[in-house]
Amino acid sequence: MSDLAHGAHPQGFAHQFEDIEQQRDAGRLGMWVFLVTEILFFGGMFTSYTIYRALHLESFIQGSHQLVVKYGATNTAVLILSSLTMALAIRAAQTGKKKGTIIFWLILTMILGATFIGIKLRFEWFRDYQEGLIPGVQWFYNGPHAPGVRMFMCFYFFMTGLHAIHMVVGLGLLTVLVVMTARNKFSSEYYTPLEVSGLYWHFVDIVWIFLFPLLYLIGGRYQ
Amino acid sequence: MSDHAEQSGHGGHVVPVSTYLLVFLALMVGTALTTWVAYIDLGRWNTVVALTIAVIKMILVVLFFMHVKYATGLTRVVILAGFFWLGIMITLSCSDELTRTWEIVPQSWLPTTNMIIPMISRLF
């Protein structure tokens, strides 16, 4: 703050920009261009899921019944909470809070992200392995619509797997942010790395917001 | 110091904590609602309801957590373009795959609702 009063540029300001606000806008725009490619990347999977579900509706309903709703719902809540803590981390930087506060929210976000992956691994994928529901690795399923259920489980593992890889990348980003915050890289003027990583984290949250109903819920749970 | 930053807006638009908490609460309610409604037989409307709730949740996250409500017009156009392309991909892919079994006989030259509805209904 005090350096602004003396007319100097804030830390992190790149001289090709008119001012720090224009720099922040450029950062947001650039991140959104990347996120649009991510929307279409995941969109390809959502499209093929939609088509194959339409072609093999009974199998996909049967496949959906192999998943446990309570774990999916818990993980949805965990991810939404982690989005809140991420937003609060950025807000702490915007309002010039002490770096300890920013690091607290970042680490809380990381703990929640790790909890999501932990639940996914321990209670879902490991259980799928034990019950032989992983096509090509461990496959015992002998119930109705076996070939179609196998295809559903392929979709399930590719979609949740790709999502989990994005979560791991997000945890990596958060680790870098904690180090950068500890080294006083951010101020209430310059926090673009925090903000664009936040956009990424929220995007991954949104992907799960769609995966949860598509994979777990719309398979005729009332039957 | 922090109050000064909030008022002067040096750090860009600062969303009040109460807004974040309200959005978080709405997202949690949405999650509970979509889970609860999945166990009620609504026929093909189950899919519509589940996806509608998901879209509302997405809009809340995008507008408030991702600050798009306060973003520049250029950023918004880029985001809308992204969703528009997603729409093109899904619509054109479905219009191909789901109409391949339509007969190329004179009956199909006059597609009636009897023919179209069963194909569309397979989506849900």
C-alpha cells in the first residue's frame, strides 16, 4: 500500500500493462481461454456418455446401480466446501490479510482436496476392485446387461479418473501457491496466481457437479 | 489496512464473506435436493431435474466463486463462446448418432412427432 502512495508500481506488476487492474483482467481472460479448452476436453466425454447412454439405457441404469450414492454425495459436499475455502483464500489476499491467513485457507483447501481423493480411492475405487468392477483389471460382474455395464464402468473410470488427475494437478498448484505466499509474493494488488489457480479449482468442482448426477443419480435410483 | 483495501477496491472486486457463505449454502442445499429427488420416481423427468439443479449449481459457482459477475465483457463473451461450442458438439454429435436408424423410406420424409419423440426420449 505505502509504495502506491509514493507512485511506485506494486510488486508483481508487469510493465507492458497500463495498470494493475488491466494486468489482472488479462490474467483472468487468459485463464478462461484455457478453461474453455478444458470445457471442450471434458465435453467430449460428456458427449460420448450422452450418446452411449441413449443407445444402451438399460445397461447404464444397471451400471449406475453399482455405484454408492453416499460416497458420491459426500465427495460433492467436500468439493463444494473446498471451493468455498479457495474463494476465502483469494479474498484474504485481496483484502491484504496476513500471509498466515492466506496459507491457512490454502492448506484447508488442500486437505479437503486430499479428502476427496482419499474417499474416491479407499471407499470407491478400492471397493470396485474388490468387487471386480474394473474392466480389464478385475472383472467378476455376472449380472444382467454385463457387456453394457462393462462399458458404463469404462466411462465411469475414465471420467472420474480424468477428474481425479485434475484434482492432483490442483493440489500441485496449491502447494506452489503456499510456497509463493510464504515468500511474500502476493499483495492486495497482485494475487493473479492465486486467482487463476482458484478459477481452475472451481472448474474442477463444476466438472464433479455434473459427474455426480450423471453417473450416480439418474440411473433410476427409485427402483 | 484491510478495511481500507476493501473500500478503495485496490484489490479488484471483493465479494463479501456473507455472499460466499450464502452461495455455499445454496450449493449444499442443491446437492441434498438432487440426491433426495433421485429416489423419487419422476419418469424421464428425473434426468431433467438432476441436470437443471446441476446447471443452477454451476451458474452459482461461475458467477460468485469465479467472480464472473464482476468480470469484463470480453471475459464473459469468451466463456459464453465456450459453452456455445460445447452445445454445438453435443447437439451435432447426437443428431448424427441418434438418427442413424431412421429409415430412408418415404414415411420418414414426413417426420411426425411419433417418430421424433421416441428418439429424443432415449436421451432421458
